[in-house]
Amino acid sequence: MSTTQAADVVIVGGGIMGAAAAFFLRRRGRSVILLERGLIGQQASGVNFGNVRRQGRALAQLPLANRSRAIWGRLPELIGEDAEFLASGHVRVCYTEAQAAVFERYAADARGWGLDLELLSGDALRKRFPFFGPEVAAGSYSPIDGHANPRLAAPAFGRAARRAGALIIENCEVLAVDKDSEDFRIAAADGRAYRAPAVLISAGAWADRLSAAFGEPVGMLAHGPQMAVTEPVPYGLVPVVGVSTPVAEEGVYFRQVKRGNIVFGGGLRGPAFADRMRAYVEPENTLRQLRELRRLAPALARLHVIRVWSGIEGYIADSRPVLGASARVPGLFYAFGFCGEGFQLGPGVGDVMAELIATGATSTPIEAFRVGRFARPVLQRVA
């Protein structure tokens, strides 16, 4: 007869946000059980581009992004590993004057949110970054943004959480989360059971099924990033580069790792199926990416691609994540639906959710991401 394991908090989902939340909850003295259906960081947290960028985000996300960037800079001190984080700088570029004007407006607005950007165009842009092609019209540079290795980051937080005393259980599929008068009860596919007065749902593209069971459906769609990496070449392209454009096919990005490989992605998303645990790279997407990379940085034209991959990411119609407390059920918390932009935010989300669960409030504003925005209005009967 199986016994029920108990903790102060059960976390469902072991991506970078769930693993970081487990770590920061332990630092706040809360006992934690983290349940992951596969391996820590195996899903979207481990297959993304690895961008640690703040610029280009919705303004309401910037306080969270700033908090997270501060944590990225302290990883060796906090968790004993750096996850190959490199503050390389991040430059967004565009091909039109109209988009350059968008950069100017965004830089002015973002300054009030703690993000200072340097705008460059013409000769000044090419002097700073001579690898850009002739069609690149302008750029927006954030010097302390950068990149990290997504295959290392979530597992590093998971190991740190385990060392701090969290119980990390991998290969544990959660079938149901219910609540009795006091505690949540979590049933796993292997017959084991868990209970806690607080639950954090951070299950990525699978989280909507669990929120819907508590009367809070979100309606996510699954899409797959289209990622690839080239053969190694001498290191020299320091900043992360991305194209800002209203034309989806043009929106590629790349970064070079110290080993010399160029990691790239962007453009159109590919098919992904959360129910089947499958996502696919479409060859025509890779070919379009290569065409756009040649346009963006002609020096990349002759490189060989050695691997492509995808993953399953959860997207929400209004492009805003679900973050914070349930609007219906005390003790229930959510952190999911980051629409392909969650990697940089991961450590900050974990810290914010630990603060919220432990104290009932957070010093970082997250009201814009409340699940209550999806509540259906109650129709009043007219007498």
C-alpha cells in the first residue's frame, strides 16, 4: 500500500521555471516536491534558442526580465554553475526606416522601465558590427543582455534545488490534481500520491489541462521552434543578433558559442503536438532561415548545418503568460504560457513565484499576467 508524500509546496513541471521555483522556495525555508513527467529541462526549456534578452519584450514584462537578468549574472554564486551564460550583448536590427522608428519609440518607453538601449544606424552600425549585410538599416543594442545554454540551465537549477533539500522526482507523470478541504492531492501515473497546501503549475504546453480542471481554462496552442546549428568556425560574432520585422519569414536570429558553432532559429514556427509529445522541423523553414541569414550576415552563407531540432512550446492568444495565484482556488499558483519567450524570464519567474507563495505578495508587478483575464463574464438574468 503506497503512502502519500507531503510538502509545503508541490510543483508540477520541471522546466527552468519549476526548477528555479523549487530552488528559491528552499531558500525561503519551504519544503518542496517537484514532479516532472520526463527529465528536468527536457521540454521547451531545453530546446529553445538560449536568448537572455530583455529588449523587444512587452513593457509590462520588463520588471520581471530585469529581476531575472540580475539572477543570470549571479548563477555561479547561487547555484554553483554558470549554464554558459555570457553577457555578450544583444542587437536587434531592421531593414526599413519604419521599423527603425519603432526602435526609437520602444527605446524611449523602455528607459522608464530600467532598460537603456543604444540606437545605431548607417556607418555607426557597421563600424560597431561590420558583419551585417547591406540591407540592414538600423540596430538597437543592449550591452548586458546575452545568451546561455538551454540544455544546461534548468538541470543546473534542479541539481541546486536538490542539494538545498527539495525532492525532485523525474519520470513522474501527473494524472490529476484535486483539492480537499485543506490540501491539494496529486495523483501520479505510477500510483504514487502527494499532498501539499500549495501547488504551482508550471507544466508548459500541458498546463492548460490542469488549470481547466479548476475552472480556469486558458486555451493554449502548441507550436515548435525551428532550430539549427552549424559547424564550428573561429569565434568572432560576439552579440546575439535578431531581426525585428512584421514579416514573419524575416524574423531570424543567431548567436555564436565560444566553441565556434552558430546556433540559429526564427521565422515561421513548426507543427507541435502536446498530446503526442512530438514536434517537427520543416525543411523548408530551415532553407528560408538560411536565405535570411545570408541576407543578415553574408559571412554565414557558406556554413554547413550539422543538426536541426524542435520542441513543444505553449502559446496564448494574447501573447501574455499566465503568472500568479489562481482567481478561484486558494493555494493554487500558475507559471506557464510564455509563448516562446520564457527562457530569459525563467530564473526571475522562479524567484517571484517563491516570494508570492511564501509571503502572499511579490515586489515585482505581475498583475498583467493574472489568469482571471480569461474568466467568462457572468450573464445576469433580466426579470
